[in-house]
Amino acid sequence: FFKAREAITLYTVIQRFINFTLVQVNIKTGRTHQIRVHFFAYGHPLLGDNLYKNKKSKIQNQKVKPGRIFLVADTLGFEDLNGEWQEFKIEMDEDLKKSMERILLLADTKQESIETDKHIDKGHSKKYL
């Protein structure tokens, strides 16, 4: 039988958008698909993930069209064979930056429609969330 192994994923919210959240993730273990599986289990699959997805994320993938999983290791650190700490950092890939631009456009469009709805219905009992 399959033996479950511990997997620890820590995350911090960097920025919230409508339907999307940019997070910084720190994995303490290193299991196969760990980040993808954990966020799917939390109910927040990764943008562009067509393996661990739900109905809502499938629609979002079609809107943003990231072309890949929105996941990048921007920092990698480890202790080398001499016991010295080595750390490497990279910028976000251009394709992911373009996906971020599309997310911001979708968020701005949705925010405008929410503000318009609030303005139109001001004084009524309807609430728009």
C-alpha cells in the first residue's frame, strides 16, 4: 500500500485580486507536485494547472490563457558541500508577466463593473460582493 509522507507548505499572501491571489510559497519538504496539490486541496488551484483544477479554475485558465502553470521558483537556496549558504534569485518570466497584466486587466474590468453596480443600486437593499 501507499504510505503517506509529511509535506509542509508555508505561504504568504502578496497581493489579492478579484478571483486571483499572488502568494509567496516556501516548501519545507519537497514532494512531487507539492505546491500544486496543497493549493488544490485548499480550494485554490494554480492558474494554468490543467491537472489539479476545478470548474472555476478551468474558466479562469481560459480567460487568462497563461500557456503554462503560473509557478516559478524565484529563489533557490542551499548549503553547499563546504557548508556555505548559496542563494540564487531570478526575475519573473516574461510569459508570467504577461499573464499578470491580463489578470490586472480582468480585475480592473470587474472592479469597474462592481463600482458601477454599487452606484446604480445605491440606496437599495441589494449588495454586490
